[in-house]
Amino acid sequence: MHDTIVVGAGLGGLTAGAKLATAGQDVLVLEKHTIPGGYATTFQRGECEFEVSLHEIDGLDEGDAKREVFAELGVFDAVEFEPVPNYRVRHGDGDVTLPHGREAMEAALVEAFPEEAAGIERFFDVVCRIREEISEFPMSGGSLRTLLTAPFTSPTLLRYRKTTLGEFLDSLVDDERLKLLLSFNYAYYNDDPYTLALPFFAAGQGSYLAGGGHYVKGGSQALSDHLASVVEDAGGSVELGRLVTDILVEDGRATGVRHEKTNTGTDARTDRARTVVANGAIPNVAEHLLPDPHGADLHAEIGDFERGPSLTTLYLAFETPLCELGNDHYSTFVVDESVDALSETATNSHASFGRRSFAFVDYSQVAADLAPEGQSTGTVATLDEWDNWAGLTDEEYRQKKAHVKDVLLRRLDEQIPGAADAVAHAELATPKTMHRYTRNPGGAVYGFAQTPSQSLLNRQIRAPVSDLYFASAWSFPGGGFSGAILSGYGAASNVLQRDSRAEPAAAD
Ligand SMILES: Cc1cc2nc3c(=O)[nH]c(=O)nc-3n(C[C@H](O)[C@H](O)[C@H](O)COP(=O)(O)OP(=O)(O)OC[C@H]3O[C@@H](n4cnc5c(N)ncnc54)[C@H](O)[C@@H]3O)c2cc1C
């Protein structure tokens, strides 16, 4: 009998497992893949290590709730974070470098759009204030929720809780090019600025403005491996290649799981626990893991929730560091020239791959340690959706992948001439790939979409049975590295709070 079983070793599951194990619990983490991390992983081809997901992780400044989490779990002692220098945004003839930090970024934008100075100042003011309000609440004891249950102490958050990023920008500035620049990385959060909840955007964006962006030396696998080692060093175990097929429920309580070897379905086992934490996608918990009527109850609870977008990513190795071809930016956002207004970005997310806006990351611009001396790796990423790839035969899927790979490579070469000729290895991952490795429905990368009606307080999804907790991009507060890590920490804090309430009071 374990104290807690965690279903899935993504960042949410690993953080929950690590916090509970270091609090003295007997923790078992079960992961269907052969490595821990979910999307926070790397893979090897030849001499190069390829980053599956991470472009950058926000904040790590004093106001960042993750600092407390990372300090507690020894992350800063074991993992090195490389600051990411700046962003380049290209849009038609426009080519703007946005420095990190509120003052520098605001100054650069005011210089380029002096007639919009008041709106620009208001934008940064509100984004930073929302982030400050959020960071005023300590994380321990699951008290991040306090922020949302006492919104009157958070006036900016309260005021904008129903506002989308697009609506907010429309209310502040007129110039569409400026709106696109102020929201250049909206795809880090959702596929449409006009459905993206401003507070969720501001929490992340304010964190980037205050603390900058960072890459993990050696890739995000280093962070996942560390969290897995924290579980094991504290006496818990992380079992890989184990697919959880059922969450057991007795008398309205989660009491354990049934699991088997991932690819063969053999070696089935049942393990019992006082608590189950689900890191795998909540829709899968409802549909596949919980018995009815509890699965149906959870299904009803999330019935109207829409899932967020997926991403298609082209993983690239180059025979040369790209700075030798003239690239000196870490992140380049290419807004397609067919996009004239912010309101056109959502349509562009579904445009052909020859027209869809994309981001390119050149990992050789930081000490990423992913490629041997003289080589480099990078990724081209575009928003994408399951339906673009569903219903194809194997051959059609293979051909479409080859075509999209060529298109994205050509478009990268237009930005960095010579890049295509320097490619030593290219490999495309689609929403289907994302799904295959994580089981996230539709290959979603940020869980449920962060619309105002699915964000903040509205994202508090009740488990249909006691002693079952959720810790993933699909739960509160949401997706991205930060969201998943905080969800895991919050879930573990809630488990510990439940236990402390259940403990008999000490005798006088
Ligand atoms: C290409 C790409 C780029 C990204 N870039 C960034 C970025 O720059 N910055 C950022 O902050 N975020 C980024 N993200 C998003 C971020 O990676 C995710 O939101 C976050 O890692 C999700 O974490 P999670 O805890 O929800 O778990 P997931 O990563 O979804 O992992 C869930 C784990 O559970 C396991 N699992 C599921 N079901 C079962 C089962 N039944 N039994 C056993 N195991 C199971 C899966 O195998 C998986 O390992 C990116 C994502 C992608 C794909």
C-alpha cells in the first residue's frame, strides 16, 4: 500500500510526486513512456540531442512562484538555466528585435510607435500588475487558490477576468502591427488572442517581463530527470514503461490503479494507495481510467470544455552553428505577411503550412549543450490541430509529413539563407506524434484552452471521487512548463493539507 500513486511522469506528475516524497510519503510514479518528462524530454539522433518542447521557461525572479517550488525540490542545485537573450519578430518588411525586460521592451515599442505611447504603457502596466497580484500570494499550502477565491484583493485580476488578450489590445491601441508585436508569442498560450484569457496571458507574460526567459542546459530532460531523482532519493519509485489502465474506486474513494507493460499489455499489476494523482489528461481519466458512474460524472463536469491547440514541430540538426550563416537570434517569430490584423491570426493558425506563422528557435545561441562543437540544433514550430492529420492512410500521412517538412524548411531558408543546405537531420512531429507519446487528446500541448470561461476560478475541476487529484496542463492553473509545475505543486499541497486536517490534534 503506497501513500500516493501518480499516473504519468510529465512535469505536473513529477512535481507532485517529488513534493509528496520529500514530505515523507511513499510515492509510486507510473509512466507509460520509457523516459520521464512527458513533453519535457529530449531525444538523441547521432551526436545531437533534440529538445522536444522547451523554447523558454518564464521568470525565475523573486516574484515567480516557481522559485519556491524549485528551491524546495533542489532544482537550482542540479539544473542550470541559461538566460535567453531577446526575440526577433518578422512580419513582411518589418524586422523588430524585442529585448527582454519591461523597460527595454516598452522603450523599443514606444520608439517605433510614438503615437501609441499611452496604450503601450497601459498594456505593460496591466500585464505587470496582474503578475504582481498573482505573485503576492505564497504557494505553500495550495494557497495559490487563495488568490482566486479572494479576487477582491486582486483588483486588476478581478477587473480583467472576463477579458481576452485581443479585446484588451483593441481597447488600447489602433495600429495592427503594434497589436501583433505586443502579442507576438500568443501561441505560447493559445491559438487565438481573441479567445485567450488576458489574466492567464499576463501571468506568463508578466513573468517573462520580470524575470526573462530561460533554457535548461542539457535540455528539458535535465529538469525532468532531476525531479524523478528527487522522488527516488526520497524513497519513492518512478516506474517507466507502465501504462495505467484503470483507477480503482471503492466506496467513492480512489484506492489504487491497475497497470501493465505499455507495448505488450503483459505483466498486469494492481497497486493500492491512499491517494491517486492523475497527470495524464483529464478527458482520458473520464473516458478510459475511471469506472462508471464516476467516469461519466467527470465527463459531465468537463462536458463543455474545449481543448487547446497542438503544435507541429520540425526538429533540425545543422552541420554548422547558425551564427555562421548570420543568425544571431535565439527565438524568431515569423508572422506571415498575409496577416494584416490581429483578428486574422486565428484564421492563420489553420492556414496552409506555406502561409502559417511560425517560430524558429536556434539553440546554439545559448549554452544549451545539445550539439557537439561545430554543429547546432533548432526547431520550427507552428500551431496545429488534430483534424489536419486525422483520417489519412499511413502512406498519405508519410507523404504529408514529407511535404510539410519541405515547406517549413524552405520558409526557414527564406529567413536564414543557407539554413536548408546546412541541415544534417530533419524530423517532423505532428499532433499525432504528440498524442502518441503523451496520450493527450488531439495532441494538445496546453490542456484545455485558456478561454475566460475555462481559466482561473472556472478551471477548478472537481474530481468525482475522494482522494483523486489532478496535476497537469489540463488542471489548474493550466499548461506550459510553469502551469504544469504549479499544478503539481498545488495538487501535492492539497493532499498534504487533507492529511494534516485528518491528523488527530496533539494532546496538551
Ligand atoms: C513543441 C512544444 C513546444 C512547447 N514549448 C513550450 C515552451 O517553450 N515553454 C513552456 O512553458 N511550455 C511549452 N510547451 C508546453 C509544455 O511542454 C506542456 O504544457 C507541459 O510540459 C505539460 O506538462 P504535463 O504535466 O501536463 O504533462 P505531459 O507533458 O502531457 O505528460 C503527461 C505524461 O503522462 C503520461 N501518461 C498519460 N497517460 C498515462 C497512463 N494512462 N499511464 C501512464 N502514463 C501516462 C504520458 O506518457 C506523459 O509522459 C511546449 C510543448 C510542445 C509540445
